[in-house]
Amino acid sequence: MKEKTVCSVCGAVLTEENAREFEGRIMCETCLYDKTVLCDNCQDRIWRDEAEGDATYTLCHHCYENHYTSCEDCGRLIHNEDALYMDDEDYPYCRDCFEKLNNNSIKNYYYKPEPIFYGSGNLFYGVELEIDKGGEDGSNAQILLDIANKNGERIYCKHDGSIYDGFEVVSHPMSLDYHINNMNWLSVFEKAVELDYRSHNTTTCGLHIHCSRSAFGKDYEKQEKAIGRVVFFVERHWNELVKFSRRTPENLSHWAAKYATISDTTEETYKKAKDKRMGRYVAVNLENGSTIEFRLFRGTLCYKTFIATLQLVDEICYWAINLTDKEMEELSWSDFVSKILPKKVELIEYLKSKRLYVNEAVTESEEM
């Protein structure tokens, strides 16, 4: 009796006329077209679950690896011959994204100009402020650039994939005094709100503050000791800083997590934090070569909140540099806030509004 031929996928009985073979497997025609597909480039048949490409173009692995790439910005599949590159970059872009990012006032995510330092002293702060809801609109970005850069380049704007409908405003490094007395942040924020941007009232935006690593000491060993005191302070006073940050614990755990390594000593706490290798999505990001980054804070277009946040970071850095390990280990939150100079009015008012300074409440202005 002649043995029946059956489909290796669905088990249907096949005749000689409707049996199909692919890579040693016998299938019915329906299963063949369900499980395999033709490469749009070379027309070779491949298993569907091994196909490369995107929703509009299917490729075998060989064709994808040798002839195609994906746009760094939008993810669109592009032929190698059609890929475009920014100056001094190795990231491929499709033509639409290249023209948008190259000619737009909103630079690509990897754009990083040579820093220009404004102000005097050792402590310089570079700001990354994410704004959303007003559109990733180059003309809007240019309006903000025109305000901020009236007397020289103070800020630039960048694309950020974590923002739904906006962009990131990045400052060159400035001293705290320069941020307050020379940089016209208030005008920038007022115009951004006028253009319908928001930062606090979103689920996407953060305020990140970079501090020059060189400010923490004359050599690497001294810098490490002082930065260890920064990490210790943040870990020790986490509850107060969470309240200050305006972020939810869930949001912090995703974008600015706690190292959760607190020990009795700064040295041990810092060692454990570095050993955890948690990457850059931590409250104090140590991944950058020339800066440390405070990622705790929710975005804001409220000028006083913005300045208060800069002042808080300045206070943490100042005491990390000037206290010994033992003194930092003994520093309570009440001791810390009692040392804040009266001239840091915005910080003191904000701490009061959060009941982190004294027990009297101060009405908060509406966040944007």
C-alpha cells in the first residue's frame, strides 16, 4: 500500500499535484504561504519568522545585513545607498529625517557641540529640560533660541524619542550666578508656555542637571571621594528628595532610580553603587566622563521652581566638596537646610512649600 503524503504543518493529506517542498519539509500550498515569504530584494524564499525588515519591506538576513539599514530617528528601513549621515556621525538617516534634523532648529539626539562655559568659579551646571505637548516644531524651537541666544549661544534644542510632541532644551554649562542673573530663563519659559508647551504637567518630561566633574577635586581620587559624598547624600535623604523632585516613585524607578546601597559610610555606599552598574537611568548618573548628572527632577516651566532646583543641586555639590566623609555621614536633613544662605530665596520658599524646611506652608505657583 502506497504511503500517504501529508503536510508537515497542518497534517492535511496531499496529492502529488498540491504538495510543496521547502528546505526538506513537505507542506500544502496554504501552509507554504503562511510559513514562508519571498525576500523583496533577492526574491529568495525564506521562513517568515526569520525575515528581517519592516512592515512594508521583507528581507532575508543576507540582504538586510549587506544592503540595508534603519533610520536612527524614525526606524524606517532604508537601502545603504539611500542612507544619509550628519557631519562627524556614523548614524544613518532617511532623507525625511535628515532634512528635518539637519535644517531644523531641533538637532538630532546625538548632537553635542563643544561646550561654552559662562560665568566664573568651579561649579558649572548644564541643564537638559524636556518640554512637550507643543509639537516637535522647528519654528517654535527657533523662537526660543532667538530669545535665549540673543547675545551668543546659550542653549540649543534636540530631538528626544522619549517625548511625545516636543523637544529637549539644553544649555551650555553656566555658573549658578549666571543662570540666575544673566540667563533669561524667565523669558524662555514664558514664551514656551505661550506656545502651548508644558513640562511639569506631562508624563514624559524631566529636568536633568549636569555638574562639571572637575569641580569636585584637583585629581581623580579627590573627585571620587566628593562624588561619593553626593551619592551618599542622595541615598540617605531619598525620601526628602523624592518629595522635592515632584516625580512619583514609579516614575523615578523608571528614569532616575535609587541605587539602594545606603551604608553607614560614604565610601561603602559609593562602592556598592558603582558595583551595581545600573547604567544612566539612576538619580545620580555616573556614566559621563566629564560630568555627573542629577536626573531626579520632574520637568518644569515655572521659573522659581527651576531656580530652586538649581540651587538645591548647588547646595548638595558645595557640601559634598567641602565636608569630610564623617561630616557628611552626620549631616541630617534639618542641618542641611539650616545651612542654606538666605539669598537662595527660591530654594527656601520651595522647601517651605513642600514642608521640607519648616512647618509653615507656602502657596505654590501652578507648574507648567
